[in-house]
Amino acid sequence: MTVRVRSITFDSKEPYKLARFWSELTGLTEDPDDINLPEHDEALLLGRNGSPNLLFIRVPEDRQVKNRVHLDLTPPDSDPATRDAELKRILALGATIVEDHRRPDGGGWIWLADPEGNDFCLERGVWGG
């Protein structure tokens, strides 16, 4: 017997706002039968095709150290220009660059933080780069 990942959970000061950022980033949507509201202590985005949900839970404390787990995101194709265009969109949503590890050959990645400081990376749309 094995288990499957149901949700990836983010601690958050403002779950509703952070869920909106991640919804714009990933295209994931809330449950139409249980919508997210600003006053709720949790906000849920539904995964697609068996992928995990993203769950945002209100906590009182700020992030203390670097995340031990983070998401690696890729654009829909492997063109470095697509990744760079996606980076511009992500920054406009409110993310910040932590470190830029892009290489001249188009490989590499960008280490980013969401509006509450949670780490994630934007990679090229192929493995190995």
C-alpha cells in the first residue's frame, strides 16, 4: 500500500491573499462549493488531474528560517525566452527574486519568494537544466 500527496500546505499570515497569488501563478482554482474568503483561517486551491491541492493555513508567527521544502515550477515549454517571460509575469504578481541562477546556455533556474517569503524556483521547461 502507498499514500498519495493530498495537499501541499503553506503557513500564512493572510491565507486568502496568498491563495490568490498562487492561483494567479498556477491557474489553480478554489472549490466552487466552498469558496475562499478573507476572514477564513484556511484557503484551498484544487489540484488538477490528481496533482496535490495547495492549502494555506493562518498562523500567528512569521517565517523564521529558509523553507526545507519548496516547489519547482516550469513554464509550458523549454524555450528560455518563455521562462524569462514567465518570470516577468511572476514578479508582477508580487514575487521577488532571491537568487538568479540562469546560465548563458538557457539552463539554470531562478530562486523566488512569494509575497510572504515562501521559497519556490522557476526552472526551464525541461529536466536537467
